[in-house]
Amino acid sequence: MKAAPTALSLFWAPLCAVGSHGSGGPNAQICLAVVGASIVPERPRVIVGLWKTNLTHDLVRSSGSFALTLLDEAQHELLWPLGIRSGREGPKLQGLPYALTPRDDPWFPGGVAAFDCTVLATLDAGDASFFLAAVEGVLEERDGVPLRWPRAQELLGPAFATAWEAKAARNRAAASSLMRWLESDG
């Protein structure tokens, strides 16, 4: 099968930061896969997809909670530390402007919105987990311009695009052998 059309990237949500905590402290990452998952306003939910190669995935799975920040365009510089660096290499939040939820999950003030979330269920996709979570609290909500992938690339320039593609290539190589997919014909 040939590669999926690039139009599938249009389904990516506005860029978000997902933060969680563990014994080594807080960690966060950029997330491209966030979807609202409730039609009942009194019971808001989201689905967040995190790849298993990321430390934040393990922290969310272990703690059962995370903070979700819908990034504003003005926060585009967060994509370098949260999207390129790995928390497995050391504390990547050092020097960044963040706050903690009562459960010690990090979020990033200045975003369009931020939410305190509790995991309700998990779908294992092999290479990733999709966490269905209850939105238990609104940490921040304000007017702003949600950061989208094409705009982030414009703002951050070719050096970021090169670094992102190198990381994405490594992630794709790891994912292809782990992901759930159709059985082969032969």
C-alpha cells in the first residue's frame, strides 16, 4: 500500500502540550492527536494519543492524570523543548514557564485553554495509546489564536522543520514494527 495522502494531516488538532508527573518529577510533550469526546457539556472528555516512545506516555499511563494545554501561537517556542527534546535525557521543563495542577501535572500559562484531566480508559494501538479522559477542571481559558502545525512551521523556520523530521523519522521506524495493522495477504 502506498503512503497515506498528506491530507490526513489536516485531521491533526491544534497543537497541545500534555504534561504528567512521576517519581522523577513533571514532564510534558507536544501532542498532535487531541479530540473532544463528549456531547454532554456537564461531562466533558477528550481523547489524547501519545506514542509509546515518549516518557510522557509512561507517566500518563502510571499516574492516570495529565494536564492539557491548548497552545497559543505566541507559545510556538515551546515546540523546541517539548517537541524535540526527550524527558528520558533529563528534565526538559527546566527554565520553562509552567504551573502545576494539584496532582503535579505541568501546564503552560498563556495558552488558549488548559485542562486538568483524569484517564477513564485506554486503547492500545501497539505503537501508541489513546487515553480517554474526563476533563475535571479548567485551569485557564482566554481569547487567543490556537497554534496549528503549518503556522508553527512558519514561525519556527527550517532548522526546526529539520529537527522535527529527524525525530519523526526515528519514531516512524519504531512505530512500524509495533503498530496494530491489517494482517498481510501472504
